[in-house]
Amino acid sequence: MGHGTNGTILRVDLTRTTTRVETFDDDFYRTYPGGKALAAFHLLRDLVPGADPLGPDNVLILAAGLLTGAPISTATRFNAIARSPLTGGFGESEAGGYWGPELKMAGFEAIIVTGRAPEPVYLSIRDGSAEIRDARHLWGQDPLTVQTAIRDELGDRLVRVLQIGRAGENGVRYAMIMNELRHYNGRTGMGAVMGSKNLRAVAVRGTRKYVELAHDPAALSEIGKRLAKQIPNHPQGWDLRTKGTPGLTDVQNAAGILPTRNFRYGQFEHADALGLDSYLQLRTGTRTCYACAVRCKPEMAFSDRYTVTNTYDGPEYEAVAGFGSNCGIGDLQAVAKANELCNELGIDCISAAGTIAFAMECFENGLIGPADTDGIDLRFGNIEALHAVIPLIAERRGIGELLSQGSRRAAEVIGRGADQFAMHAKGLELAMHDPRGKVGVGLGYATNEAGGDHLVGFHDPLWVNRDSVAFRAAMDLGITETSETRDLGPTKVRTWYTAERWNSAEKVLGLCFFGPAPRSFIQVADVVGAVRAATGWDIGVDDLLEIGERAVNLARMFNVREGIAGAQDHLPPRLHAPLENGPLQGVAIQRDEFERAVADLYEVKGWYPTGIPTRERLRALAIEWTAEAAGAGT
Amino acid sequence: MELHLGGHLGYYGPERRSRVHVRLDGRTSLSDVLRRLGIPEAEVAIAAVNREIVRLEGATVVDADTVHLYPPVSGGAHPAAGGAHPAAGGA
């Protein structure tokens, strides 16, 4: 009888060309059960403080969650974690698909990659064994060619291939990692870390089944089957399956928080051209992740004004808003083309779109000009310019060299006040959610260890009406008080604290953001039930919240060690200035109110006013050792 | 009246449709329309009549109107619930 884990980690030293298998015991597993917690532990323990994110000393960890691969919809996620070349701090990004489950079925909870191979290589893992293979012939090739070649070489069409693209090979600081061409660890530049190690791909094949690892396979399967039936009969599950994330464009625009022209505006005059009706005219189908009955991944292929194939994932909401309204472009075909370029080249859509929107505003304000862009007229709304710049970023040529560094570094180089246009937190470009209309998202942007990520808590509209489906589900987390979307008072702070812990627990368990309540259809009791069935642990929701909180504090202690704790917990200045159109015209986040909320959040978390966890809090979370590891005054 | 049901509100629409034509005789309370269709008000975060955001409470519509409703998924303003208008909320 298992308890949800293989208990093994694969350690790969690319400098020495060695691999070895490590095991961990039950006590360790109870404390660091997988995903973000497991990876953050190893990052803190194994990484040399101050190591160059793009040097051989950085440690890249690919970690499955406790439930990754379980026969439960949305239990597909795995984490890519390293020191971020974009932020210099805790880098993390999750992806779904098939690779994470396959890793678990191949007998490993995680892969820890250190060093740097002298020549390009790829890693092949099969049922508990690993081999480092020559990839010189794959370097520089497009992802489809690489995936096909690896499957041919290994003689197995069922091998799951995780890889980087040209951007990762070239060290673009926001390069992503993809698996099966359609699923992306997009954020914080994990693809650049992988590329800096000359590691083009990790191919995995496993023949175990998750239920073989589970304490109570029958109970786990029962939960999985019941949830799969429930999806079309639950409003939030139905929504994801029917519309997916592109359904957000219309609501964001109506609410006046659709980022437009680099977050100056909250409504876009061509929003209808980007909205769901337009989207569904181009969507050719949907796909799914391992064992997930939601089936939300969009497929898009057309040949009209532009040609887009269905080789990669179609644009999600983030790409629609990022390359659309935020770059002033009201043409969904053009957006889909930009999305495809990023996917093929291995670039994070969100940071690419944010950095290009920043450059467009710099261009329009004369901070950069045609001489800097090789004549590209890099203005808002210029589709040709958008499509021209993305490959330059991937190749780090011309203006692409500057923009490949991300908006924060580019602003430092440009100077003359360009930083006022750089919409980032800790160097990570903001996602396409304007916190001037939902301020809790701003708390997340500012205080999250990875920077401007929108998937680190749940968004404010969920907390407004206690009779709503979402709020009623959230009550199982202990959230009982409502708060308005723009409220930054103590209730919102406490709610955010709970939401963040629950979200973090999802990243430890390997569940998708679009699975559990309150965002979606899997009720809190079913998450607890699945963990119990998998592990046999007598565990409750408070235990899962503590697991989530521990992972947050591990990440925080990493940032403490790297010297970027509380001092960088703030928003870009523009968010403290008024929106310039729409129903929220004139609305800004008041700086003093926001800073007070951040201070309140530190207190609720048991942190010093400096944003550093107290030793007491670390002790309570069983990670007091991190105080010594960080060398901090805790 | 043309009714557009954003996000998961379409789940509550007749036959799970997100576009619904409702025939109205004279000016009618929007809340009454929702009750008639079985759309729970608690799930409506934003209501807009002819592109103008309105409070659900007290809103009325006529047959020629186009109404957009959005749920509390990811949107920001929340005037439909009867709270303070977002632009007046201490900005």
C-alpha cells in the first residue's frame, strides 16, 4: 500500500554528466509533500547564495505535486523552480499537460538539474532510469521537429517531451518551458535557466499508474469519477469547458479593468473584436490535460489575414489581452499569430506582451526611436511591428536584445523616466488583470515571491456576495466575511492570507488553478478527500492550509537570502495613478492605504514589518532551519 | 430584449445558452426577468443595459434593450450588487 509518492528524486549533474537517484523518508514527505514545497526546499538547500541565474550554479527543479497524475480532473500540474533570471528571486512556474503525470509514473517526484553540459544534451527518463543524450543536432530546431526527433530516436511515440525553444537556448530572460508543445511553464524565465545548462529537452516515459501509489485507490477513483461527471453540471466547470479563459475578455472590459495600452486605460474601443464571440469564430476545437474532463485548452487554426496552425496551444485570455488591448491591437487573428510566434520560439506570452507594450509607450514618448528599432515603427496598434519584434526578442537581435531582458532592465538601460512605463512587480511583468478594480490582486502582485503573477490567490469579485457559488464554497476554507472588490481593509487582508495559502497548497498538490473551489468546481472537502485517499493521512483543511503556508514561507526565505524581501513588495507607480477611461476612470490605488494593507498582511502572516518571517513563525511551520540558511536577522 | 450571459451565467440560461432573446411587454424590472429565467442574482456581478453599467437593484428594461450580465469570476467593478459605485469608492 502506497501513500501517494514514489519517495524518489532524480539528481542530474550536467557538468559531470552523472545521474543518481535519491530517496526521502516519510517525515520529509509529510513536511514537503511535493510540488512547490519540495522544490523550494531543495532550492534553498542546494543553491549557492547569490548564484548567477544563468550560470552553472543555478539549480533547476522540476517537481510533480502530491496528486499529480491521480485520476482526478486538473491533477496534472508540476512546478519548474529555480533562481529567476528575470527577477533575481524565487522563480516558479506551473504547467499542466501530460509530462508531470508521466514523471510520476516513471518513478520520480522531481528532477534536480545542476551544472552545465559542455554541449547541448537532452535527458531521457524511463521507468526509474535516466540517460543524458547528445542534442547537438536538435539545438536551434523548432519544437515540433525536436519532439518528433526525440520520439524517433527513442523508438516510442508515447514519450512525453518537455523542452525549450530558441528563446531558452538564447537566454531570453523570460523564456518558457513547454511540454507536448501545448503546455507552458511560462513565467519567470525557467526556459532560460534550462537553456543556460545546454539542456534542450527532458523526455519521460513511465508505465506505473498513480493508483498503484495510492493508499486507497478505490476511494481516489470514486472521487475522480464523481468529479468528472460533475463538471458539466457545475456552473464554473461548465464555463471553463464551454468558454475557457477567453471568456474573461468581455467581463474585464465591461468592468473597466481590461489592461489597455500598457495599463493606461481599462476599456478598449475594439474589445468586441477580441471578445468571446469573435474568439469562438476562430476556435477550432478544445484539448485537455491528463485525465482532465474540463477540456479547456483552446485549439485554433486558420489561414486568412495571417496563418496560424494548431501545432501549439491557442491564445488564452492572457495572450488575448496582452497582445490585443494592451498593445492597442483589435485584431484577434493578429493576436493569435503573436501567440503562436511566442509558443514556437519558447517565450512567455505575458512578459513578452508586457515588455512590448512598455516599448511601444517608450517609442510613442520619444524615449526610443526608429534608430533603436532598426526602423520598426513600434507604436500601439502596429501589428507588423508586434510580429517583427517577437522573433528579434527570441534571437536577441536589434531591439530584441534590449527587450529580451524584460521591462525592468530595459527601463534601466533607456533611462529618462522609462521606469514609469515598466509594468512589473519584482521584475516580472504583470498579468492582464488591473488591480485598480480588484485590489487583492495587487496585494498578490506586490507581495508574491515570484512577482507580478495573478495566480497566487483568488480574485476579489469572489468575496463580494455571500450567496454566490464561489463564496459559499470558500466558507469551507474559513472565509466568512464579505468584502468589496476595492476594499483593502482587514477583512480583505485576512481573506487574501487564506486564499494565498490555499492556492499555494494547490501548487504543492499539483492541482490546476481552475480545479478547486472557490475558483472552480472541486469542493474543498473533495480536495481533502483526495489527499486522504492518496496518502492515508488523517488530514484536514487546516493541515493543507499550513502546507501551503510553509511553501510560501520557503519561497519568502529564499528571497530573504537573496536580499529582495520586503523592499520590493510594491506595485508599479502607474497603479497608484488614475485609470483614464471606462467605469473606473479616475480610480487609483491609494499608496498609503495599500502600504498599510501590505503591513497588515505581514502581521497576519507572522512576519516582521520588513517582510521577513519571524523565527517563531518559521518554527511553527517546521522550517526554522531556513533562518540559518538565509543568514537573515530572523 | 437581447440578453448576453457572460461566463458561467450561461449555465443558468435556457438550454444553457449564453444568448437569450426575451420578449418584454413594456418596461420591466431586470430582477423580474432574471427570476423568470431562473438566473440567480447572487451570481451577477456586473449588469449593463445598452453598454451602460447599472445597479441590478431597481434597473428596468424594455424590449429594445441589450443587456449584458457577468458573474464574479474575474471582473472588477461590482455595481450590480448594490454596493458603492466603484469610481466613488475612495479612490
